[in-house]
Amino acid sequence: MAFLVNTFGVEESDVPGLTFSASAGATVLCAYYLIQPLSDTLALAMGVEYTPLVTVGNLFMIIFVNPLFAHVAKTRPVPEVLPTLYRVLMACLAGFAVLFIAFPEAKQLSFSFSVYVGTFSLFLMTSFWGRMASLHTKVEVKRIYGVISAGAQVGQLIGSIFAPALYALMSNTIVLVSVVLLEATVHLVTLRGRVGTPAEAQVVTSPETKPGNEDTGPSKTGEVDAPKGCCADSSALRGLTMLMSTPFLRALSCHTLLITFITSAVWYERADAVAAAFSDDPNPQASEYTFFARLNTVVGILTLALQLFAFARVLKLLGFHGTLLAEPVAIMVGLVVAIVQPGLLSIAFLDGFRKVVHYAFVKPTKEGLYASMSKEVTFIAKPVLDTLVYRTGSLLGAGYFTVVLAIGATPVQRRIFLFFLTVVWAINSYVLGKLAEQQQKEVSAPKKTELL
């Protein structure tokens, strides 16, 4: 315990719950990074010109699934939302394993799996971080979110390291390992909910609770009102309305659209480069899976080191606005390298550098913004933002790639366009960070007044 306190700057009271939270982050990311390279590989097997159809399929899946997720969020108590969702996702993965055995060469199955993983990943992570936000207070977030993200990164690293060997042994049925890991995540999150006093049980007793909002939290005894579910109205329309309700949430929505458009475009650039690099390989699917897994391993090692030893210092030094600005800057640097020296290595650098900055600094910072928001924002607006808005940005990126291929734009021309669009995203990131800092000051102001 003393080691964790001294090394990571957490408090002794954080450690018992933090152990379960970080372990859950590790198992969920390990599960995902075993199947993520498989999804990319099967998508490329259809041909790079058809990969935008996967994004179209993702959007239609999200439109279909979002009301079902909203129903679960509305009718189930907060602690039961994640277990319910994860076990549905696990059942689908088990079904794919059976189909892979029965129809190993089916292109339709490859397409369906790629669409499923693109949708599955969004609900997987938004529900995990939403549950973390309900279990930790905004004061704890600054101390522990970096450690939870580091735990998740350890999981990604373990999954990426062992993925090639497991794939060689199990082929597409590697998805069954992910099923076991997701079940472990459910149990770890459940155990975390039994340790200490969760943030959701502190809402009405906190000085920041505003009059008139008592019915959005637990009862005054501090117990979570389980029968009511987590939200009274959790429709996608309600979520979209909430996202347009304040300057901060509007800036956050624009940030999500821009990041998904740009990173989607970078993904297609990488897919094009990988397909060309392995076009003459006798076993391209195995080579592509290994390439993706090894790239994930390098990203995982660098990200883990930065999360453990730099995240808290960077956030403290740069604030929200400077930390959120880091990823656009990283992409601009990577695009310049890819423009000056085209090829697979430069695209791998662009994609890898962007991911390191995103997972080490930007993602934990962005997820930490929700800790000071209401439970309605966390469980209604956030899932809509992380699924429907996210995939809308990806769809726009897919449409962009289809158009530039059709008009014959060169890779250099495509990357110059992305560079200037990233400048717009950088401005948005700066504004979002400033609004987050302003909101944080407003939330903490009443507490200082009471102390006086």
C-alpha cells in the first residue's frame, strides 16, 4: 500500500477500491485487444475499397442498439447496467466463435464481425468508464484515473503481446478468450462497488449538490435507490438534447465528431498502406494480424510508461486545455512525417504516436470531465456521445475516404487536407479545455464559500 501511495500520489483510502478498478480496466482492455486486430484483418480481407461499408454498418447497428441500451439504463439499477450489457456482448462473441468454426471462409461473416466489434467496442468502454465515474468522486478522479488508465494499458499490453501466439493456436476462435476476460471484468467491477462509499452514494450529502436535484441521486440515507434504475428518461433524443444544452457539452460533441472523423481517416490511410505492404504475402491475414498486434504492443509499452509517471504531472502542468491539445499536435507531427516520407513506417508512426498521446493523456483527461457532471449526463448523454455521435464522425470519415479514392486524390493530398482539419480540431480542443476549467471552478466555488 505504501508503495502505491508514494509512487502514484494516491491516498491510502483510494487503494482498496483502486485495485479492483485498475484490474477491471486491465481485463476489459486485454479482452478487446485480442479481437481488435482480428476485426481489422477481417475488414481488410474484403478489400480496402470496401472497408468504409463497415463504418456504415456500425452506424446502423448503433441506431438499432442505442434504444436497447437506453432501456437497460432506464430500467436497471446503476450497478447492474454494466453486467447486463457485458453478458449480452459475451453471448454474441460466443456465437461468432461457433460461426467461425462452421463457416471459416465466409466473407459475410468477416463483414458482420468487423461491424460487431466496431459497435461492441463503443458500448464496452462507455459503460466501463460510466461505471467508474459513478464509483469515484471528482476529487478522486485527479488522483486515480491515471492509475486506472495505466491498469487498462497493462491489459492492452498483455493482450497485444500474447495475441499473435494465441491467434496462431486458436485462429478466429480467439474470441472465446475475450469472453472469459469480460466475465472477469464484471466480477471485478462488482467487487469494486462493494468497497468504500461509491460516488453515486455521495450525491445528496455532497456540498455541491444543488437544491431541486435530490431526485437524481440516492436517498438521503446514502443508499442507492436501486429499484428506480439509473435514469428516469434515457432515450437517445433526450441524450442529444442534453448534448446541445450547454456550451461545454456542445464543444464536447464537436470534439468527438472531429476526433472520430480524423482518426477514422488515419485508420483508412493505415489500412491502405498495410494492404499494399502485404499484398504479395502468401498468408496476408496472419501477417496483418501480427503487424497490428505488434504495433499495439509498442503503443502499449509507451502509453503505460507515460500514464504511470507523466499523466498526473502533465495534467497539473498543462491543465485541461493543454492536455486536450496534445493529441491534435501529435497528429499534425505525424502527418508532416507521412507527407515528407510516405510509406508503411511513417503511417505506423502517425497512427502509433497518436494512440500513445490519446491513451496516455487525452482519454483519461476527457473521461475525468464526467466526474463533475450529473448522473444524467454520465448515463444518458455520454452513451449517445460515445456511440451515435462517435460513429457519425466515423461515417463522415468513411465517406471522405470513399470520395477521395473516387476522385483520385494522392496520399500526400489527402494528408495535407487532414493537417488543416486537425488545426480546426486543435482550436476546438483548446476551447473545450478552457470551458472544462471554468466549469470546474464554478462547481468548487460553493464549497469554498461554505468554508468561509
